[in-house]
Amino acid sequence: MEDSSRRSVQIPIGVEIATAWAWRLLIIAAAGLLGIWFLRYFSEITVPVAIAVLGTALTINAVDWLEDHGIPRLAATFMVVLFMLLAFFGMLALVGQQLSTQVSDLKANVVEGITQVQDWAKDGPLDLSDAQLQSWIDDAKASISSSDTSLLTRIGEVGTTLTHIVAGFFIALFSAFFFLYEGDRIWSWVVALFPQAARERVHTSGQTAWRSLTAFVRATVIVALTDALGIAFAAWALGVPLTLAIGVLVFLGAFVPIVGALVSGMVAVLVALVAQGPWTALFMLLAVVAVQQFESHVLQPFLMGKIVAVHPLAIIIAIASGVVVAGVVGALIAVPLAACLNGVVRHLAVTAREFQSDPEELPPELGHA
């Protein structure tokens, strides 16, 4: 009788399992939210450091190559960092020069396009009167003028943003320099922070993540360069202005996979629409789509392969999460981070299988973990 009463109050095994999973998942979610809060709170530091890591993954081989050919590592690091600065400011100067020489013509095309839209609104299917159009224009002017009261506040916000950008630039610059100069020493210090039993796994996982990151960044540069050259050449062939500026914009945008090059390519379509009309814009759109298809079905699988293979759905979710956490820069960092996590998870899974098959072949730190 007593045994039957005990069984009647026992919790079903399914509920026990669900409860065990639930509190563990809650702890994982809390840790994830705490990490996101930490990254956002210190974003003025974490974002530049993350950008510096991406730059280091792209250029570390150049420093190693210069050192192997007899140049001291400190001098090699200075040379590579200087080249990165020249390339960055050179692109900005190129865009600025082209904007200064062609923006006046583009303004005239915009004014003409607005006039054509007004004529179409009056004579086309909308059949709007001059009074209605003027009313809309007056409302727009009123909306713009009503924001004058907050002009000083906005100027202050812009000043604060510029200060953060300048500070972030120098943090990224100095971080990249020291990552290139003594990255191995910094990583050894990080590994030493972990317990002795876990250091071997942390070290091998870090090496796997670094290989995935370097492969991803280098492949992304090639893909971005291909996108930029393809779309810029199409713009040049169609007579679209600001060709070089469009190429630079596409190159920078392509560092956000799937979304970046497409969005920046739409800028080329918009410029073509304003400057040359709808037919040229249509051909520009076809060129952007063709370049994107070549990138997605040829370049990405060939260059990245299995080492950084991340499902497109995971890429979209990673980009969206990055935008929520850190805006545009978060979208830039999210996919490399996903590629690194993917590589580390696969590495740890393989390590676990090897340990289960023959634990004596693994290092003693892994055997005791």
C-alpha cells in the first residue's frame, strides 16, 4: 500500500527530463544575455578590437612572410599597418574625388527626375492638381522646418558620434598592431587564464577558430573584390556616373555576406535610375543579380569550402543578430564569429569522438577533463 502511494506521487520521467533541460537552458540563456549586454555596454572597445582581429587575420601572413625574408618583426608590422592605412584612406580619397567631380551632374539629374515625377503625377493616372502637389510640398517643408528646434541636440549627437569613431579607429589601429606583432604571446596569456585541465582544448579550439577566421576573411576579400569589379564594370559599360565610388561601396558592403553586396548594388541601380533612366537601371539590376549569382554558386563554395561552411539560414540569423547587438558593425562581425563557432564546435565534436574511441591517444589534459 505504501509502495503504491509513493509511485502515485512520482514525477513522470518526461517531466524530470524537461525540467533538467529547462533550468540548464535558462542558465545558458542568462549567460548569453549577459554576454550580449557586456558587448553592447563596452561596444566602444569590443567593436574596434573585433575589427582589429579581422584585419589581423587578413594580414598576418604578410608579416610572417616579411619576417621570414630577414625583416625584423617590429619593422614588418609597421610596414603592414602602414599599408593598411594607405589602402583605407586611398579608397576614401578615391570616393571623395569622384564625388566632388560628378556630384553636380548627379544633382541636375535628380532635379530633372523630380520634375518628371511631378509631371507624371499631374498628367499620369494619379491626375493630381497643382494645388495638391503644392500642399504636399508645403507639408514636407513644414516637417523639415519643425525639426530646427532640435538642431543643437543633433549637432551634439553628431559630435559625440565622431568622437567615438575617432577613438574606435585608434583602438583598432593599436590593437591590430600588437596582434600582428605579438599575437602568439597574447594568446598564450589568454590560454593561461583557464584551468590546467582545459588549456589543451582551449588552445586547439583557438587554433581551429583562427584557421576558420583567416580562411573566411581572405575568401571574403576575394569575393568582395570580384563583386566590386563586376558591378563597377557594368556601371562603367552602361555609362553610370560615380563608377569608382560604386565599386568601393560594393567592396566594403560585400564583407557582409549575402546581404551587403546586394544592398550596395542597389545603390548602383538607384544611381543608374537617377542618371540614365529606367532602362539603364533595369540593365544595372540584371548585372547586379548576375554578379550575385556567380558569387553565391561559384566563388563562395569554391573559396570557402567546408572549412567555413555555414548554412545560409545561419548566416541570415547571424547578420540579424549582429544588427540588433551592434548595428552595421555587428552585421560585419557576426558571420566571421559564426564561422569560428562552427569550426570550434566541429573540432570539439571530433575530439570527443576520438576520446571515446581511444582515450589513451589524447593528451592527459583532455583525458582528465
